[in-house]
Amino acid sequence: MKLLIAVVQHEDAVKAKSALVESGYRVTELHSTGGLLSRHNSTLLCGVEADQVDAAIEVLSNVCVGRTINLEHGHPLFAVHDKVHLGGAVVFVVDLERFVRI
């Protein structure tokens, strides 16, 4: 069993969660905030069998898109860049010792 921890952009969270559920996965959504850019994200937790990892990541890759954002004056990176490209999602795959549904 594996735990997918997917940090997705706020703009893609509803689509990502819906796509996973429609594909038969159970998902828990946690609201989160990125450290460097302080943007709102959602962290999706999804327990899957080891042979389902690639399929679940494929579902996310179909709905989570990269985008370019303008940095606000005063942001520490603004001195170097006025725009940054954000990836569609970051997915961590973690081994689960035990999974219990109550």
C-alpha cells in the first residue's frame, strides 16, 4: 500500500479531487500554504495499492497544469524575477505500513 501526498495549486484542487474520485480513489483534502510564495494550495492524501500509483499520478497530470504568475513588488524574489513558473503538482509517494478504514 502507498500513500500519495499531492500538493496541487488552489486553482486545480477541485478538478484534481473530482478526477481522482471519479477514477475510483478515495481522497482527503487538506488546505495548505506554500512556503516561498505563500500561495494557497491543497494537499491531497490518497491511499492506493502499489500497482495503482502510476495510474493515480496520470489522473493528476491530466488536470494539474503549470502556470506563470507575476510576483508582487516587495516579494524577496522580485529583485531577480518579476514572473515565476509554477509546476502543476508535486506528488510524494510514501510506503504505508498499515492502512485502516474505520
